[in-house]
Amino acid sequence: MAFLSVHVLAFIFGLLGNIVSFLVFLAPVPTFVTIFKKKSSDGFQSIPYVVALSSAKLLLYYGILKTNASMIVSINAIGIAIEIVYLTIYVIYASRDAKMLTLKLLALFNVVGYGLMLVLTLLLLKGAQRVNAVGWICAAFNLAVFAAPLGIMRRVIRTKSVEFMPFTLSFFLTLCATMWFFYGFFVKDMFIALPNVLGFLFGITQMLLYMIYKNQKKELPITKQHQRQDDPKLCATVIDEPKLTEMKIVLDSSTRPAESN
């Protein structure tokens, strides 16, 4: 391994980060296939995809400002294109209220917020100051995104069910954070490395919770019980439809993880 220079190691981990991140970006494809087939996005939320688009745009801008950051630029350019496709499909098949909410969120985060950041950093800062300012913004945003699974972890502990936290997704998010941490470490970019430390820790925690609770008996919400006339001791459980919708929303939100760098 002595022949591998720091630059080669950075390239290897950057390339692996691109590959894993691409797979994570594609994770919601089954969701949008379902939306397309049903011609409806009812029961799904657009917030994870709006946030993912914002993260990718911030990191693309950061990568453009830096020199020799083609690994950051490439994956986030691809991510932006993928998220735009997702959001387009969502808006086309969303109800009027969901469509208006999505458009408002896009305007707030990806037009007003992003545009304001772009103008201020371009007009008020120069050179290294501009790069550092955008880096801090990216790091803060990604830390907030990485902290998002805390709600899902609390639900797992409370319900003793991993139904809303797929192991495969947790594994790939952990792997993704690991690749980008080492990339940031080798190129000496703390704005890339540090947020992914948190992403790695949360990913490991999610996988540990999965191993602990994977064999626990699932407790489904019960709203009605109908007894059989021939045996009053036996009951058939009926799950309320709104509860099923809530479960679908939580599951879909959990599959849009905090975006990779």
C-alpha cells in the first residue's frame, strides 16, 4: 500500500463515494414507479426530495468554487438532475394542496434561500473567504440533514419495530458517509469530512437498533376488534386506513436520507 499516494487515495474514495451516492440517489425509484402507476402521489411526502435538491445544489456550488473538486461536482450535478425528475413526477401526480406545498418549499429553499446565499457570497466575499463561507453553510446544512433520522430511531425504540427503518438503506448511508469522510480527510477538506463523521455514527446506530429490534413482535395500531360469533375468544384485528397512510409517509420519508456529499 506504500505506493498509494494521498492523491490516489483521495481519487479512490471519491470515486467510491460517487458510486455509493449514486445508488443512494436511486433508492426512491420504486416509490416513484408506484406513484407513476397509481397516477397519484397521495401518501408520500415531497420534503425529503426538496431537501436533497437543496443539499446537492449547495455542494455543487461549493465544488465549483474549490479547485480540483471534480468528485464533488460530478455526483451533485447528477443528484440535482435525479431530484428534479423525482419532484417533477411528484408535482404532476400530487393533489392540489400537496402540489402547492411542494412548490412553496421549492421557492423557499431552492429559489429564495439559495439565490440569496449565492448573491451574498458572490458580492461580499472573495477567494478563500467565499469558499470557507459556502463550506460552513454546506456543513451546517448537512449536519441538520444527518440529524433527521433521529425521529425514525425514536420511533424504532418506542415501537420496538424496525418496519420504518430498512437495514439496506442504513447500510448504504453509513458506507456513503465513510467514503466521503475519507475523501475529505485525504484532500484535507473539513467541510466534507466532519459532517460525515456524524452521518457514520448515526448510520452505525441505526444498524445496531435494527439488529436489536429486528426480531421483536410488531405492534400494529388497533382501532376495532370484531369477534367471531362461533368463538368469542378469537378476535380479528382491523387497522384504520389513516394509520396505514401514516405508516407509508414515515417509510417514504426514511428512504430519503440526508443527502450524500
